[in-house]
Amino acid sequence: MDWGIHKWDEYAQEDYGVGRFDGYRYFVGEREHGIRGRGDIEEFTSEDRLKELLGTMLKAHIKEGAVNRDEAKRWADKFSIVL
């Protein structure tokens, strides 16, 4: 797995060299997102935008058969992610 999600804390400041922010840092490696030539994606974003992105990724994984649809739906419901 080549991805990660972090909410700001003192370790995020130390590890990523960023000041305090309200939201999340996410990272997705090129092998995970599958967009050739895009390279790694790193972004600091709001919780709403993060949920939107996670929904998009879950839908893509469901379509590819990489994840069980019912399991993905349960996970999405638990975290209020729209599929």
C-alpha cells in the first residue's frame, strides 16, 4: 500500500514541515492512483474534500473488482462517504 492520511498534530508538523492546519494531509503513490505520468499525489485538504476523494477511489476499486461492494458500502457508511 502506497498511501496515507494524517490529521495535523505535532508529528505532522515535524515530519512534513508544515504549520498547523485544519484538515488532513493525504498521500497516494502513483501505483495506487493509476494515473500514468502523474507521479505521487500529496495534498492538504478539508475533511469534506477528503471524503469526496475517498468516495471516488472506492468507486474505482469496486468497478475494478478490487474490493467487495458490500464491504466498501459498509466502510463508506461508517465514515459518511458518498459512493
